[in-house]
Amino acid sequence: MKLQKIINILEEMAPLAYAEDFDNVGLLVGNQEEEITGILVCHDALESVIDEAISKKCNLVVCFHPILFSGLKKITGKDYVEKAVIKAIKNDIAIYAVHTALDNHKNGVNKIFCDALGLINTSILIPKQHFIQKLVTYTTPENATQLRIALFEVGAGTIGNYDNCSFNSEGFSTYQGNENSNPVVGKKGELTQTEEIKIEVVFEKQLQSKMLKALFSNHVYEEVAYEIYSLQNVHQNIGLGMVGELEKPLEEVAFLNFVKTKMQCGSIRHTTLLNKKISKVAVLGGSGSFAIKNAIQSGADIFLTADLKYHDFYQSENQIVLADIGHFESERYTKNYIVDFLKEKITNFAVVLSEENTNPVKYL
């Protein structure tokens, strides 16, 4: 199977448009035309993981964290990043990273985190903004149904738990074609007034090229009138972090011990306990100090994340318990999810879960 076909599958799981602007996701090493014979899924594409890929005859490594995060001006093997990249290139091994593209997905890192803890009634903690666009176009009444269906088929009109959403209004248009025109309704050189349907649909911005292709392919007019707007609405199903509820409230210490067992934590650093039961839980896999205020605003009793600094803990203001469970630990089951997703989509060669523990943090 060509690498590009696998990339298309990976983008189903974690669309690159979902990634944060600072991130470096997608194909990091390799050629899209390469023939892939095996996939190794890991957390970090370190040199030891590349060695594992070689031994297991996998020529694609799908990693969560991007091994290449900032630009390289030299590749001399002076550090762990360059060593991994050099070994991958020498052995014709491609590297693809998902990171925040999967962080922001409704079924991604934080849903995996929630599921591991058995949380229910989950929702996004920080919904993504500036991600929804609206297409407005005008067509004949006879063409309206065909055009709407074509737009729906490429992803237009999805709002939360509803799809095929559109707003349609009747009106009339005027136009006058020049001598080079070929109007569907009316005659060239004559002012024409005709009935039209105005169709309005929302869509995720990464679908814009597909949307326009469907519009032009299914519209009857020679010249298609359309407008695209960027909306201020938040996207309720895309964003960082999640909030969920325990089926039965637990005492704080009991809950922290439960988390320690489930996420296999070496230790948990936390703020002063508030002596109340834990019912509502906010989570954000990886570094999540920026989301403390969001967790408090959500009404959560506890916020589970990682990489909290000394002064971050003060931000709890005795309104919430903050718990740093470890970066790797908070994302522990992500690679298992990726393997399961790929195995369901690809059945003609091996998709292998890496056995390398790439967590750089050890506990005494």
C-alpha cells in the first residue's frame, strides 16, 4: 500500500487541520509514493524505536509526539532527534506524527483518557474557535435539491449531533450576460429576472476545497455566485481537554488512588484536598497548565493533567483539586487507540504496537 493511502486513513483519525498552529504534525520523514509493508505505532519516534521498526520489518513509524518539532539546520547526529532522523532515512523508514491533531479530536487523546477512567457525559473543555465557515450560494429551484445533497456528501451541514443542516430561502435574482455568456435561464444581452433558492450551509474549514468542487460540479449556472464566511462560533466537537462525570462519586484520596492504578502513575502531585467527593472531572492529556481556569469554570471537582510548575498549583485558589499525573501517563493509551484504528482500516499487512517505553521520566 502506498504511503499516501495510509496518510489518508490517518487523516480520517486525526485531520491535520485540527492541529494547533505551533505543532509539527503529518509526514515528517519519507516519500508519499513509498510502498509501505508494515507500520509500527509508538509514543515517541526515538532511535531505539527506529531500531525496533527495522527488526520488525516496519517501514512506517506512526508516532504521537513529533520527533521533529522545530527546524533542523544541520543533521550531524549530535542529539537524540538527529540520531533518530538519520537512522530512519538510512533505512528508508517514514515517520508520521499526529500529536495535537489527535488531541483536538472528539474521539482522540482526551476521550481515550476519559474512557480509561470510565467517565460519562463527556464534553470538550476548550472548544476550538475560528474553525467553522459558512457557504452561501444561489441556484434555480430545480437544481437546489441536487446541490444540497452534493454539499452534504462532502461534509457540509453538520452541527453537533445533527447533519444535513441547511437554511433555504426563496427570492429572485437579476443578471445580464454579455456577448460571450451562455445563460441557463434568459438570453445573452438581455436583463433577466428569475426565481432562485438561497442555500446556506456550515462546514469545517479544512473541507473548503471539497466544498467548492462539489459546488461547481453540481451547479447549473455558467457563473456560480457564492460567498464564504468565517464564523466566530466555537466548534463543540473539536478542542482541547474534556470534562466528564464519574458514575458514582468518590472520596478524593480514593479517586487519586484509582487514577494512579488506571493510568499506571509513578506518583501524583496535587494541591490541597478540599474534603469533598469527586464527581465531575476535567482532563487534558500532556501539558495542561493553560487550561486551569477553564477547568475551574467548567465546575469540575478535579483537573487531571501534567507538567504543572510550582506556581501553577496556586491557581487552584481552593476551588478545584489540581493533579499532575505525568505527561506520558496522561497519554498512555493513545498509541493503543491508533493501533486499533489502523488495524480496522488496514488488513493486508502488520500494524504493530511498539514495545519500547519512551517515557523519559523515572520514579524512585
